[in-house]
Amino acid sequence: MSKKLPIEVVHEVRDCCLCLATQRAARMLARRFDRAFAPLGLTNGQFSLMMSLNAPQAPTLGRLAQALAMDRTTLTAALKSLERRGLVETRLDEKDRRARRLFLTNAGGDLLAAALPIWRREHAALDAQFSHSEGQKLRKALRKLGAETQTEGKDVKS
């Protein structure tokens, strides 16, 4: 029979673990936005990915993966369904034929524009659950954590 940890340890992890709390919150937010975007046939992940492509310069696959804190394989899989729907295009970089750049198509831009009011409505409802300062502190803390994870695994020169 395996040895079990005392229930107090389980409670300690439940009450103190930032990773667990963040995962739970992320899952709940993902489900909320998935339901909201469902009439458009879009998921929250697809919305975020497409929003990241709505930039003056089309990113490379590697840069987008880094910006979204995704590995390239997961990003490539996520892009496939958007490409099949004609919402995103992948093209070779004109200056570096080894690199691929990702573009939002006109149809992708139209869908993103239709999704934006939904995103704004959901965020307004979420913001109503917090005071202004609580919401700002939460966003700041999450950005800080996200910035720290983007530097992991990189060689940092002093």
C-alpha cells in the first residue's frame, strides 16, 4: 500500500499553490470565453492567437509561440484549424526562406472584429467582480509572472 500524505499537506497545497490556483482560474476563464465565442465557432485560444496576428508586421512561428508561451508544436496544431477555415495563412518569409510568417486573412479579420464586442462584454462582466485596483493588481501580477516565464530557458548575458 502506498504511503499517503496527511490531509493538512493536501490543504496546504490547495490553499497556497499559485500554480493550482492559476490553473483553476485559467480553466474557468477559458470555459467562460469558449461559451461566449461559441456562436462564432471560435474558442478563446483561437481568439487570442488571431488577436496576436492582428499586428503591423506578421510574426514568425517562433516569435508567436514565444509571445503566447506555447511550444511550436502546439501552436502549429492550433493554426491548422484556423488555416483550414481560411482565417490564417502561413507564408515563407520573403527575406529568410527558412522562416514562416503568419498572417490574418480578411475573413480572419472580419471574425476577429465580430468577436471583439463579445470579448469586451465578458471582460466588463469580469471587471464588475473586482474593484478597479484589484483588477489592475491582478493584471499586473499575471503580466509579471508571464514575463518571468518568457525568460526561462534563455541564455541571459550579464
